[in-house]
Amino acid sequence: MFEPPQTHYAKSGEVHIAYQTVGDGPRDVVLMPDWVSHIEAFWDHSTFERPLRRMGARNRLILFDKRGVGLSDPVPVEQILNVETWMDDLLTVLDACESRQAVLAGTGHGGQMALLFAATHPERIEALLLTNCYARLGRAPDYPWGVPAEVQDKVVLSLGETWGSLDSPAIDLIAPSVAGDEEVRRWWARMERLACSPGVAVTMQRAMYAYDVRHVLPAVKQPTLVMHTTGNRHVRVGHGRYLAERIPGAVLREFDSDNHWWFLGQHSEEMWNVAMEFIAGTPGDPDTDRVLATVLFTDVVNSTEQAALLGDATWTRLLDDLDAVVGRQMARFQGKLIKSLGDGHLATFDGPGRAIRCGRAISEAVRSLGLEVRCGLHTGEIELRGDDVGGVALHIAARVMALAGPNEVLVSGSVPPLVVGSGFDFDDRGEHNLKGVPGKWSVFAVKQ
């Protein structure tokens, strides 16, 4: 009889993250499920137990509950929704397992997590297996496959009323082939209750409709297999086709099934064989010289006038004090200070939330020096050049900064969809032509 794996804990900052490992195969595979998870309850029914056991028989399978969900520490809901903490938790688990490189196997929302992490930390991820995943779940004018707003409202309302009960409609959508099995419904209802409370579930689902990682896709350099079931009513097949078209070199395989859980139904064995063949293959080495990052530029307002007024010696001392203030805030928010630009600074972050908080903190801290700064941010692909960085993302962030007024933090349109639920509010500053950058760019101001 198969013995469920032991649950271990690793600390991500002050938060305990629950994880398990199964098997000792040649390749590490990290399961990135939809946001409803409880790694011990996974093993309580054959619906999940069998595919997990099969995966662990060929590889070393790594499972984890991200913070605030399942067996990991409960945290304020804004931390659960924070993309930086998603990546922190996964990085913590990989380090605890001494995993140098892994394949990320994402389903649904887990695909968004996998895409962000693979683009941000390409040296740790050798391939992506994306099954019934999406870059964006909610509908947009340029994204017709998403869920319409009126349907979103109905789903969220139903979620709050039926969470953890046999009436939960989730199974009808994600696993119609077993939806009539009362034992499966009881198991899934318990899974929902163990994963989180109804209030957290409602907040999480609303955030799922708003997250958008479409701009991340060109930065994914790992070999990627996109598998999608064509009758899937939860995540329509257009989502998978969109991913495959925009991830460089991605391969798309479609299967005639209406199950969101791909390991169920008549084509599950075919999908399983395709997935295992992909994982067992020899993925190429990802391009680790290009990564996804949030770029922050700062600049002192009216610096020329102040330098002339204070004189060279006093101005130089003031710039030294400015460097010290900026350096402290970079350390506080885990930013990497790339260079000082005289009266400005360039830094990178592995997530936009920390970059926004750092920009606001710098704006506040420099007031003690009698200075005002403006900040500009953009999340995009950068090129690593030793201790320096390059790429179009820098030009976008710099042009966004140039639009800012004193003490303002402006961000490009790539940033707000990645900080949904993290406590930030934005003012829409409209679309702008950014000098030297093709197209029009949406710009937003972070509210104080």
C-alpha cells in the first residue's frame, strides 16, 4: 500500500511553507496547482492520489501549499495575493529540497505562477508543462476567451454561498466526468474547507479574474509544452492557444475532453504519455542572461537649480547623503541597486510590489534632505550585462519616470495587473507615446 509522503516545513522569511517530496527520479517536477490546495488532503482520494503517485514513480515530485493556503502559515489575505510572496515561497521550497533545476507543472492559476517564476528565475527552471492554463482568466476587449464580468460576479457569489459544501459547483466545471460521484464531491468539499475559509476563497477568486501575465510570455525562454482540453468550460481552449502562440518555441497539444483536470477522462492516458515524454526529454538550457524584472528609476526634481544654489561642495555632500538613503531603502525592499546616475538611481526588483514600496519609501525619506524625487517603474524583460543591465524595459521605465511630478511614483501598464489585491490603488494617467519606444503605453500613478 502506498504511504502518503511526510509533510515538511521551510521558512520563507517568518512564514512556514508546507511541502512534500515523492520519489527520487532523475528530474525534479514541481506541481503548481490551482489556488485551492492542501497537500495532505490531495492523498485522501484516488482522483489525485493516483496521478501524484505515478508522477513520483518517474521523477522527484515536489508539492507545496503557498502561504495562507492549506498547511502553510495563515497570513493576511494581501500576502496570499502578492506575486512576490508566491515566488519567495517556491524559491524557499526549491532551496529546502536542494533542487538546482526543476520542471514546473502548472494547471489553471498555477500556470500564472509558473510563468512568472520561470521568467524571473530562469536559472532554476529547465522546462514548463502548462495544462489547461491561462495568462489571464477575466475577459478584456483584446482577450475574448476570458470570463465576462457578469459571469465573474455570479461565480464569486456562488462561491461564497456554497464553499465547502456538496453543492459547490467547482466539480461540475473542473471534473464533469466524475461530478456525479458523491464520494468525489464529499472529498472535494472537504478539500475546499481545509484549503481556506469562504471569505479568503471569495477574495482569491476575484483576484484570479484580475491577474494578467500576458506581457510576461515573451520573456519565457524554457522549453514549454502547452496541453489543453478542447471541451474545457472552466478554462476555454483559446487560453491555451494564446499561450502557445506567444511563448517562444512553445508546443501546443489539444485533446478532446471536457475535463479541466487533465488526468481524468478517456484521453487522460494519452495526455499522461505526452506529458511524461516531454518531462523525460532533455530540455535545453534557458537563457539566463535575460530575465523578467521590475525596473525602478529615480530622479531628483529641480536638481540643476538646487546644485547652482548650494554650490558644488555642498551639493556633492548632499548627493552622498542621497546615496545612503537610497541604499538603505534598497536593502529594506530587497532591490538590487544597479548604479547611481548622479542625482538619480537605477535598480531592479524581482517583483513590482517591492519596487512600488521602495519608490514610495525613497520619496518619503529624501524629504529629510530637503529633496523631492520622482520615480518610474516598468516590469519587463531585461538583459544582464555583468553588474549592469540593458534592454527596452529600461527605456520604458525611464520614459515613465520623466512623466512624473515631485514625489510621484508612476508605473507602466504592465504593473497594476501583477499587484492585484496587494493594497495599491492607481490613478489612470492615460496612454502616452514614450520617446524611442514603439506604440502607446498606459501609465498609472500610485496613490499615496
